[in-house]
Amino acid sequence: MDHHRRGLRRLLHDDELLTQVETDWREAQLSQSRTAMLAYAVKLTRTPAEMTERDVQMLRSAGFSDRDVLDIVEVIAYYAYANRIADGLGVRGESWIAD
């Protein structure tokens, strides 16, 4: 999953924060909105049947618009879908992709 780390590094522009997120995102120095988004992503990924309107309201309370919520859900769902396809086919990372 080195390519995921590289992508996160490009988004954060902060290697110390990247290390904090990798170690335990709940303890990382993140904004309330990022923390709310990550908590939502974890719940949707691990226990999708437990999602409720309250979870969406928590994102709204953190400052996300309804369009933002839709975008968040679509990215989480696509990531899960793409990973299930790759895992199901036994696809591994490409050795030619540089860090």
C-alpha cells in the first residue's frame, strides 16, 4: 500500500502528520472536520449496516455540506469496491511504481 502513503503525503504536505495518522489517526493533530470524516469512513467501512442519519448529521455538524457528504460516501464506497476487486483477483502492488 505504498501508493496510498504517497498519495496521503501529497495531500498533507506534512511527513510528521502523516506518521501521526498512520500510527493512530484519532491521536493525530487533525481538524475536527477531518477527524469526523475519518470516524465516518471507519464506521462505514467496518460496520456499514450500523450507519444512521445521526452519522450523516455528525458530518454536517463538522461543517460538511450535503454535497460533501455525498462525495465522502462515494470515495469510501469506491475505495472499498476497488480494493475488493483487486484482492479478489490477487492483484499486488507494482514493483515499478516508485515511492
